[in-house]
Amino acid sequence: MDRIAQFLEWVNESYNIVFFGGAGVSTESGIPDFRSVDGLYNQKYDYPPETILSHSFYEKNTEEFYRFYRDKMLCLSAKPNQTHVRLAELEAAGKVKAVITQNIDGLHQMAGSKVVLELHGSVHRNYCRTCGKEFDAAYILNSVEKVPICDKCHGHIKPDVVLYEEGLDMQTMQDAVNYIRNADLLIIGGTSLAVYPAAGLIDYYQGDKLVLINKSPTPMDRRADLLIQAGLGDVFGRIGREE
């Protein structure tokens, strides 16, 4: 049995599936990842993306942060791809219990997934730092000010995304741990498994069906019960709608 056939069989027989995904889930929707040859880390800016997307840089260079953020992080025209769609269908069929994502693009929800744990927040939630009013991503993208201003109190608006140097939401992490701990099938896809603490979530899986799908090798490859080095679309595209 080839590896994708084995994967499809496990999906077919499992009813407590958890999917944990990274940037590779959304690259097929046209959203760049960070570490591939064409990723953001390999493009040229005045500062490295990892520096720009840090809490201290946001505080000290807010205008420059937003110039990069609007240009590279707000991909509001992107649409869900077949991996997003298949996961939503599997949830509707009672198979997928949760999607845990490192992405901030909201494409899982757009595809119809209901239980989505966003480890790194979302570009679609933005809050005034003074009064707390919430704004959508379009408001940030279309704001005429270099730093988006609240239309209620004129305070500065900050995206609800986890920047470098900031901690993850502990409730979201605990929920992710609980879902992974109880899963009968854990699918990890499109992530380098290089960013902690998110990458450490794999340690909580107690089953024997850990599937790792990624185009390039990861530090966790040897821990997978089933390793598939392919694009997610190539794999999830094989899942039949009846499953």
C-alpha cells in the first residue's frame, strides 16, 4: 500500500482527527510562507521580516511595521484551497474535531471549519489599544493613516496577531493540547515544525497514527508513523467527498 493510500485508509476509519497546520497549508492559495526559497525570509527589506514582526519593532517603528504588514501580511483576496475545503468537509462529517493553525489568514473559517484554534491570532481581528474597539482587516488595509487610527477615540490600532517576543494565548494552547491528546489520528501538514512552543504540541499526541505531510524534511520526521513528502493539495485532493 502506498503512503497516500494508507493515509486515506486512516482518514476513513478515524473519527477523532485533529489537523495541525502551518504556512504550507495556505501557499496554494497564493499566500507566501516564511522559510521556503520564495518565502518572506528570502526577500530583501530594510529589516528582516522576523525583526519587523516583533513586538519591540512594532513599538519603536510602528509606521515601518504597518508598511510591511499591509504589503505582505494582508492577503485579503486569497481564497481557501482544497486542503481547507476538505478539512471543513471532514469536520461536517464528524471526523475532524479541530483544526489547529499557525496561520493568521482566516482561510479555514472561510472554507467552513467551525473549530479552529489560531495559535498566532488573526489578521481579521484588530483592536484599538486605547478603547478596545474592534476593526476588520479591510479597515487596516484601507486606512489612509500610516498607523491605523480608531474612528471612535483616535487611539492606535494593533492587529490581534502574536508577534515575535509575545506569548501565545494560554487558553488556546491548552485547548490545542487537549484536542491533540485525545486524537486517534493527528495530521501535521505544511509546517517546518521549527517554531516553538507551537512545534512542541506534537509531544502531547498519545496515539499511533501520526501523519506528517510536508514538502521538505522537518526535525520531527522520524517521529511520524506515516511520512508523506508532498504538497498538501496533492494529498488532500485524494480524499473523496463521501469519506
